[in-house]
Amino acid sequence: MYGWIWRHLPGNTLVRAVISLLLILGVVYLLFTYVFPWAEPLLPFGDVTVDGGDGAAAG
């Protein structure tokens, strides 16, 4: 897949590297802006199984 993308980018190696970096930054931006906030309520990160101190004391 990455080879296919690389072959279809215009320009020489330096131009392709810059375009690839911009594409990666764009994907990361979209993930952090739209995908991760949308998926956060669907993930079980708030379901903890550790109590706040009512269990047995370590000792």
C-alpha cells in the first residue's frame, strides 16, 4: 500500500518525502480532531475495577 502511494506521488524523492510528511500530519490531525473524540464514549476507559481504599490494606 505504501509503495502504491509513493509511486503515485508527483515529483522527485524530496518532493515525495515532503508530500508524504504532509499526508501523515493530515491523517494524524483528522484522527485527533474527529475520530478519537467520536470513539472515546464507545471505549471502556471509564470502567475501572480498582476501589478507592475500601479493599484490603497492603502491609
